[in-house]
Amino acid sequence: MLPFYSSSNWESLYESPFFWFNADSSYKMTASDHRGEFTEDFTADCLRKVFPPQNVYTNIDIYDGKNRAGEIDVLVVHGKYAIVIQAKSKKLTIAARKGNSKQLKSDFKAAVQDAYDQSYLCAELLQKKDVKFKDAEGKVIAFGDDYESIFPVCIVSDHYPALASQAQHFLRHTVTETIKHPYVMDVFLIDMMTEMLSSPLYFLDFVTKRSNHGDSIHSNHELTTLSCYIIQNLFFDENPDMVVLDDDVSATLELAMLARREDGFDHVPKTPRGILTIYSGTLIGNILDDIKNSCDLGLMKLGFHILSLSEDSGNIINDAISQMVELNKKDNKHHDATLPILEAKKGLTIHVNNDEDELSGKRLVTHCEKRKYTCKADEWVGLCFSPVSSRFRFATYHRSKWEPSVKMDKMVESLPKISGAHEVKNGKVDFKGKQAIRTKIGRNSSCPCGSGKKFKRCCI
């Protein structure tokens, strides 16, 4: 006699009422409405655990002139980022579950394709001027039209076998510079995502990286992809064109969810070791803690930049900041480090000092603009760190398409070149922490790294 499996019991409790209600012709339509309302409300409630409740909206009507042009079931607007969610309660029919390919395509269209088409339309309308947004009570809500990224998301109320594979095979979609690759999931995944990625920074970092991979990641369920992000940051050696994830990748995450939701699993870590834990208690971890809920674009870009690095590179940066802090305690002078990511045309400059904010801010802005120009980058992030409190002070964000400039050429003439060993490649940086530090000392003085060489011939 086979034992009962708890997952089967829970699935039956969730699925069976549909068939009971569907057999009651007088209640059938009411039950269908309630299923749709549940999907929207549950999704919104989950997202309010991650984002400020006032940033999560439901049932937003979009009017282009006098005509209603679209409706968003759940909308998240966090700074320059928006998540446009269309929820569907259409079930996979029995025929489709049995393998009828024609019925499977039909069910997918009704449950996912139609939802995506509506989501994409609304994402376009979000960027359009002179449109009005009204909530369920008819109140006008003002949104901007300048977004860094808009993520179209389709959420279904039931478990679809191999939903991720179906989405890759069947979904017709469009990607623009702002509207990203669609994300198709069920309510069970959004529950796990918001449970594990409980801050806007980590949630948007995952969605961005998942979107950037597009269809290059193959798995039967997006749960596997989420688990891969938590464990190894969706980082793959040698930048492969295609990645196939086995279902067993999700085992660690599923155990963590059991430890969070069920009794008797106290010996199991509630958070798997990985991107959510590797910087805990470190200087970088403190920075991430300070900015993880911010909606400021510069701070979010700083967080994304840190989270784009490998663990080893993050540890090297931790060591570099620690050494700059120690140097400041000895000489009470300004110290800095710069890490370009030339392949991505961006970079990071870190300043460590205890000067007044106005002085520190001007110095950081100028330094970032110079480094951005010399590295021919389109995007640059600056970070100022306090050696007294060992905490993040402020950040600057610089974005503009690189163009040659005679004026900038003159400004950067005396700027020391960055060693090629300092460049971040494929998320990794190879230099030792002490080599990252550039101190404000004479070029002919001894280098503070202890090499015995002149500063101009060593760490600059």
C-alpha cells in the first residue's frame, strides 16, 4: 500500500473545488469570478510583502482620451521600474493534461498568450504621454512615463505542467529597450519569490537577470531558475548560449520553504547559502542592507552592480574597502578604488573619506565622470563610504552615451591609468585587494601597499 504524499494532498485540496463548483450550473460563473479575484488579490498581497504597499496597485484602468485602452490587474511601480501583471484563472483542460497538443495550444493561448498581449499593450501605454490611470474607485493616479525597465508578467492560478517549457515554445512576444522579456509563472512561484526575495532590490535584480537570459535558460519550471539565482546568482562560467537546468536544482529551495512553512525542519537552513547570505555581516552586506528598499535609481544601480559580481570579486572589494578604511584611520586622508566593467560599458568608483558631504559629493561626481570618460563607458556608479561608521554614505549615478570630447581629454590628462588587471570580466575581478587602492600621495613616494616600489610604478 502506497503512503500518502503531502504534496498530492495539498494539490487535491486546491484543485478539487473547481470541479465541484463547475458542476453547479447556478454557481459556475460566480466561482469563476472568484477564482479570478483570488489570483489578483493573492498576487497583490504577495508583492506588498516586498514593495511598499502604496507602490502596488490593482485594477488600474488606462484611458487614452475618452476610451478605455487597457486594464492592468496588478501594477507595481518602484522608482523607474514597473511590473505589469495580468492574472488568469483559466485551467488546463483534462484533454490537454492527457497530451492533446491541439488542446494544449488552445489552453495556453487562453491562459497565457492573451494575458501577455494585454500586458504588453499596457506596458506601451505606461510610456505614453497624455493617458490617464484610474483605480477601481475611479480616482486618477499620476504615474510617470519615463521608465528604466517594464516587466510584463503573466500569472495563472493553477499548476501547469512544464509551464516554463510551454512559454518558451508557444509564447509570441516582443522585447524593446524598455519592455523586457515576458515572465510566465503560477501563483505558487510568486508566493515563493516574495517569500525568499523580500526586498525590492533582490526581487528586481532577479527579474532583471531572468529577463536578460530570455529563452536561453531551459527548465521545466521557473522554480528551478529561481533556485539557481539564489544559489549561484544565475552566474554561469564562460557565458554559454544555452543553459539547461535539471529539476533537482530546486531541492535546496524547496527544503528552505519547508523549514519556513512547516514544523519539524528546524535543522534545515531557512535561507540557502548563496546570493542572499554570502555578504551577511560584511561591508558590502551593510551597503546592500542600507539601500535594498530604496527606489532611488542611483542606489538601485549601485545594488545591481554589486549583485552582478561573483562571490570572490565581492570579497575582494570587501578587502579593498577594509584596507582603505584602515589607511584612513592612519593618515586621515581620502582613498579610492575604481573597477570598470568594459564589456558592459560601465563601472564603479569607491571613495572612502570623512570629509563634508558637499566636498565629498563634488569629488566623487568629478572622479566618476573622468573614469567614465577614460573607460568609454555609458554608465557609472559612485559610492562614498564612511571610515568612521563603516557604513554607506551616499552614491552618485552617471548615465550618458559616451562621446569623444576635447574638453574631457584635457581634464583626464593627469588621471592615472587603470591597470587591466583591475577590470571586472564576466562578473569576476582578478586583482588583489591592496592593488585596488589609490591613495592621494605623491607619484614618486613609496607605494602604501608595501611593495617598496614608487607609487607611480605600482598600484596606480
